[in-house]
Amino acid sequence: MWKRRRRTVDDFSEEIQAHIALEAERLVEQGMSPEAARAAAHRTFGSVTRTRERFYESRRAIWLQQFVQDLRYALRGLRRSRAFVASTVLTLAVGMSLVTVVFAILNAYILRPFAVHDPYSLYSVVWRAQEAGGSTFRWKDYQQFLSRGDLFDGVIAETVRRVTSDGRQLSVGFVSGNYFETLGARVALGRSLAPADAPSPGGAPTVLLSHRTWTRVFDADPAILGREVHLNGQKLFVIGVMAPEFVGLDDLPRDLWAPLTMSAVLGGDDLFGTKQPRSLRVTARLRRDVTPAQAQGSLNLEPFETKVAGQLDAVRARLEQKATPGRLSREGLAVLSPVFAAFVLVLLAACANASNVMLARANARHREIGIRLSIGANRGRIIRQLLTEGLLIAMLSALAGLALAALLLRLGMFLFVVLLPPTIALRVRFVPLDFDYRVFAFACGVACVATVMFALLPALQATRLTLTDALRGQPSGALRSSTLRSILVTGQVTVSLVLLIVAVTLVRNGTAIQSTNLGFDTHDVISVRQFRDDPALVERAYRELVSDPLIDRVVVTSRNPLFGEPPGFPLQRPHGIVRGTYSFVSPEYFAFLRIPIVHGRGFSADEARQESAVAVVSASGASALWPGDDPIGKTIRLNIEPRGRRLTVAETMHELRKVGDESKYAIVVTVVGVASDAVNGFIYTGAESHFYLPTSANGSRADALMVRGRTAGSSVESIKSMLLRAHADPTVFDVLSLDEMLTLQTFPLRAASLIGTFLSVIALALSISGLYGVLVYTFSQRTQEIGIRMALGASAGAVRRLVFTQSARLASAGTALGLLVGFSVMKFLSTVITLENVSVIDPGAFAVSFVLIAAAVALASYGPARRAGRIDPSSMLRADG
Amino acid sequence: MSPRRRESDAVALLQGTLDLLILRTLLFGPQHGQGIARSIEQQADDTLLVDHGSLYPALQRLEARGWIEAEWGTSDNNRRARFYTLTKRGRKQLVAETRQWRRLAAAIGRILGPEEA
């Protein structure tokens, strides 16, 4: 019976005809005349049409046919009201495009797997020790994994570095010879790298371009194969171009790929010698007949040695699934969900608006609906028809929303790059953000959900009619529908107020941060950091810069201010634990950055040379550690990380736990001076209890430089060219102005303010139009009443007041609710965000948002109020309601 | 037997009993729609009135549930007709429904008490 074909109506009719014929024959046999028999048979059967109808309805395809019918009807109906369709589609499209943008980004980073063969069998290999961990390996470790053919179908290694090509910074993935063979990514032109390209160090100078590099740098030159490319002054030959969808195995797209054997030739460390650096990222393709648990278990039996915190330690390799560029951790989700919520709220506001318009339309159509009900349509059928209309609108909106989303994404990427400091912006790469089937499916899903949100209520409302009411032209539901519309407007006002509060708080914090006193002068200061752990490099760079006539001054530091959180340690004090931070600086540091020494003295040249155990403490540090006491001459034990090795987060945590004196890195310093407070880490956290310790250019702690040119506006580029004299590879130094670093630090806040403002402006516009719609509708229903009022002596002013009162009443509930929700949201956020220079609960922001909402309400009521004031009572009374 | 007579004496079928009677009729072998209707009426000595119009939706329903199967064939008097056959599942259903109906009838009989003359 499963393969039974659906019966046709004809087949069924034939059966009925046969039945009637058989019955008639029986009656003829009983002695009736053929005509009488036929008539009798028909009579016994009853209504053939009715039977056929029942058969027709029993077929399951009926709903589909009705759907097509509804769709056709809806199309006809919508074509007749173009203005309604256009406004509704536009409103919904705005809301839908916003969530689509969020989804497209999520999709590109978290959902879409790498464009390689069987991405779900890829695992990245990382290592874990007691209190440390990492994701990079030595060449010999990689060889160890490579020999596990019993677990893996292939194991690949990559190390990523930046190189310069004709003044352009490019990110290069140096990959093992089997990289592309194992991944099986598509090539657009030529061929990808093969094992034969990585025979021996420096063996084959070949390079593979990403599609983006090919189009952007080489103008999609069709004759690119075999062309020379200069990387760090070395000649390499292009052998192919990858397809646009493959950009590398993480969220930072590569510009080029070269054989691992070329890494040292291009200025990298020797990967294969006796002192193998830990710099290879390893990815393995699990064999199909091995489960991840089996592979993990087998790897656990084979620990290998590596240096952790300066000591050899046995560590275990761990496998982590790696099919997509990013993974959404629980923490990530917690951070991102308020952002998602904001976007979804705007969609909700848009749906409320559309719902409002649909309600008005349904009310206008109550006569039509009444007639349909009275000639026998059942309520479910009409609701289905109205929902079909809604679905049609939603689908149109989803299409428009997709187009708008594509536009918004481009705009967003453009703004992202523009808001970043130019030096950083040059390095920004996005994974391909194009729309695939997932995005389309999402848009369709959103359209269906939106249909329920904006079309279901109006449909239920519209069909709640009694026949008499409907035919009289007096919808009994009118009163209830106006309550419904007020609720929708209340919701909209709430949403926009909450978004406004968030946005205004962000903007106000943004401006406050911009004007925060850093405590030092960033003007014209350029930071020079090195990417190699090589003190000699710093010294050479120092000598080159100091001797250059264009350079005014050079200072030496262990780390420059604003470049992330400075290293720190806990200090046990009677009243609790104080976190202290430190940096090593040369004696000129304070004068260079114009940080005044408020008490005591700075460092002498001798102290700097010897890196003596003396310290200058920040003013807030002094008052935290020795309140009401003279800090000069006091001694204190500080935990300092050993030279030449940066502690991992796990190690820092480990050190932080053993407070004070037990630490193996502790040194005792004597305080010689107090400097005024300055921001050393993040501008949001403000000034900390900071210790400055002495160093000099040839000191063991020298790791970074800061320079100021003799003429104002000496550029990053000119410093870079000077540094070429210290090292031929320009990528070993990171040259960035402090102002750019500051821009980078404030970037997240500025980006968030921009997005917040954008969302709240849209939400505000939606609630203005929603409120306007409700007012116009309500007062069009009340024209007669107003006419009577005016005839009885009410002035135009009084009528206008009536409108404003009504609108204020509508908005007041939403405003109260919005303030309440806004406050609880901020209250919650204030427990998450505890930053010195960021005020989360900002009364000013609440006040500004309130004023903005009030202004919006006034704006929405202005038109309807004017119109109501101009009602002519005499014509109103004559008109037949 | 004229249609007139049927209307006066016959009893309309109880809701839901038509399915049972159809299954029962088909127990004796394949039959077409008119034959089923006739057979029910005859076996009930023309006391039961089968609404021919509602017979077909019922057949359709039983077919959809897989209790009966249908095939076009030729009737005794050489007419093309659609013949229905009881399936294995239909047989089981018939047994179950018959038992249920007997229990129901017996219960109602007990409540109504002995028949009054």
C-alpha cells in the first residue's frame, strides 16, 4: 500500500457511475422501467457532488492546492495595495537584514567548514602540561606524529609569518610538502604545492597565491604562473592560485603559501637544525576506521618532552576537532548573546510595526472577511489565507533583506577598516563572508518565524467576527484591536528605549575615553618592537636610530605602554592583595613621555647600566602600598619574570597564586622616586600600581624602543627605512605610533557605539512610524466624536491636546518599562564589566535616552494632532460615519 | 422495494458502524461498492439504511488505512466495477472491532433491560 498511487478524481467518478449503473440494473430486474430505475438509483445515492467533494477533501494534497489558491489570491490582493506592500516589506527587510548579517558572520567563522576534502576528519594537535599548554611543535615532534600512520591519514604542519613584498606586508603560510595533498583544496589556476616542492631547505623557491592576493596584488593576471615574486628580497616563482573559498586553516586568511623549507631562506628560524624552535602548528586527518577517543588514547601513551617554564617536562598531545575557522565557546556565547539580542530586538520591533499595519488592513477588510465567513468559509481557512498573505510578504522581505544584508556587510567591513589605525588596517583580512545555502535557509526560517510574529495575531483578530457585525460594517473587535495595537506600540517604545540607553551609554563612554588623561604624552611617539627574542637586535636598532640626524630621542623599555596588559604580580598588604605591574625603562623615559617625577628622583645612568635594584613607583601605587607614609627608601619584594622568556597565562596564574616571598623570581628593590600616574596597559583599566625599574640599550631587559623625530610628524615609514640598516628583514620590527595604538584600544568601544547607535536609530524610527500609524488610525475612527466635541465648543487647541495626551498615554507605559528593563540590563552588565574608566550605569545616558524618546513621541503625534485640529465640525456632522 | 419504503421503516446507521459492516461483508470475498451496500441491506433484512453516498468516503478511508485493497474488475453482469478485498490487517481490525461492538451492544442491552412488547 506504500507505493499506492494517489487516486484521480476521474477514477473515483467512474466508480460512482458504475455503482449507479449496477443499482439501476438491479431495480430493472425487479421490474422497474429503465428511466425510473436510473432516477431511483440516483436518489438512493444522494448528492454525487457532495460525495465527490468529500473524496476530494480526503486527499492529502488538498492543503497544497489550497495553499496555491491562497498564494494566487494573496498575490492579486497585494498587487492591488502596492504602497502597503512596499512599506511593510521595507520595514521587515531592515529587521531581517540585520539578523542575516549577524548570521552570515557567525556562519563564516563558526558554521561553515573549511573548503577542503572531508573537513570533519581534521583535528588540530595541541599539547597540554600541568599548568601550561600550547599549539606549536618542533620539527621532530611533527615527525613523531607523521609516523603514526595507524591513526592518521595524513599529518600536516604550518608556520605563519609576515613577509614584505615590494613594501607590502603579506601573511605567508609555510607549509609541509604534503599540506595540499592531504587537504585536497581546490586550485583556481596552475597547481598547488606538492611534496616535491619541499625537498631540502631552500630547495625549491615556489609560492602559491591566495585568490585575494592574485586579484588584489596582481590584478588577476592570467599569465601569473611562473612569474617572479619578491619576498623579503628573495625571488620565488608562482606555481598556482588557490580557489577563492580556501584561505587557510584558521580565521586569519593567508595571502601566500610557500614550502616549509623556504622559511629559513626568508629570514625565519632554522626549523630542522639541532636547536629546533617550537613553531609548527600541526593538523591531522584522522583515519576513517579510528575514533577520536582511540587516537587520543593512543597519543596519551606516547608523551614527549618539551620545555615548560624553563624545565623539561613530559607533555601529552591532544586532538581538537578543527572543521571550521572558529568555535563558539560557552564564554564566547555569553559575550555575544547580548549583541545577538539587540539585533533580534530590532527585528521584533519591525515585526510589531508590520503587525500594526496588518491589523489596520485586516480591520479595513472586515467586510470582505465577514462575507466569506457568511457564505461558509470556516475560520481556519481564512486564517490560513491571511497567513499565506503574511508569508508572501515575509518571503519578499527576506529577499530584500538578503540584498540589504550583503550591502550592510560591505559597509561594515569598510567601516571596520576605516575605524582601525591605518597601519593595522593593512593587516586586516576577513574570511570569505559570502552567502551560502545556510544563509539562505536562515533567511527563509526567519521569514517563517516573522510571519507568525506579525501576521498571526492580526489574522486571529480579523476573523473574530460575528456575521451580523461583519455585515453591518461594525467590527466588534475594534476595541480589542486598538488595545492590541497599544500593546505593540508599548513594546516598540520599550525596545527602542532599551537600545537607546545602551547606545547612549556606549557613546558617552566613548567620548569620555577619548578625553581620558593618559598621564603621558603620546604625541609623535613611535613604538618599535621586535618579533624575535633577540636583545642584540634591540641594541642595533637603538644605535641606528640614535645616530640618525632625523631622530630626536630614543628610549629603551622592556615593553611599551598601551601594548596590552603589563606583566604583574600580587603584593600582600595588611588590607588585602594589591596587583602591581612593572616595566623596565631607560632613565630618559619620564622626560620623554612627559611623566613628572613628583617625589624623589628618576634613574641615574649608572643604575640603568647595571639594572640596579631600584624602582620608581606610580603615585597610586605609593598611596596603595604605603598610605600616609613616605615611600622613598622603602624596600619591597617584586616577582619579575625571567629575562628572555615570556610567561604563559597558565604560568602567570601559577605565580599569582603563590603570593609574595616564595616566588623563585623575587627581587628586592628600593624605591627612589614617585612618578605621577600614567596608563600603562589598557585605557579602560586606567592607571595601576606600577613599578618602573631601570634598564639601558644594552641591558638584559631591553626589548622595545620608543622614538620621537626631530621634526614633527616623522612617519612610521621613515623609521622603518632606518631600521633596515639594523636588519635587512623589515618584518622583524613592529613599528606603530602610540596614537595608532590608542586608536586600536578604543576601537572596540567605537565600533560598539556605532553599531548601537545604528540599531537604536532604526528602532526609534520604527517606533515613531508605529506610533504615528496608531494615532492616525485611532483618530480616523474618532473623527465623528471630535467633530461633535468641536461643535460643542472645543477649541482646535483642546483637540490637539487630546491627540498629544493619547500619544503620551500610549508611550508612557513603554517608556516606564524601557527605563526599568534598561536599568536591569545595565545593572547586569555592570557586574560583568568592571573597568575603572567605564561607567556602565550612567544616569546621564538614561536622561538623554528619555529626552530622545519623548522627542520621538512628540514628532510622531505632531501630524495627527494637526490633522485633528483642522477637522471641520459642520462637514463631520453631516457625513454619514 | 421502493426508496419510499426505506425511508419509513429503515434505521439510519449508527456513526462508526459502517466501517465495521463493510469489513464484515468483505470477509466473504471481494465485492464492489454497490454489492457491499446491497449485501448489508439484505443481511439486515432491509432494516438498515446504507447511505450510498457516504459508503464511498468510508471505503476510501479504509483503503487509506490499509484495511482493504481495491482493484478494477468485471461484475457478474459484465460491468466494470472496483472490487474491494479485505487485507490481513483489515481482518485483524475486524476481529478487534467485532469484539468491541459485541461488548458495547451487550452493555447497552443490559442497561435497557428486556425487550418490551
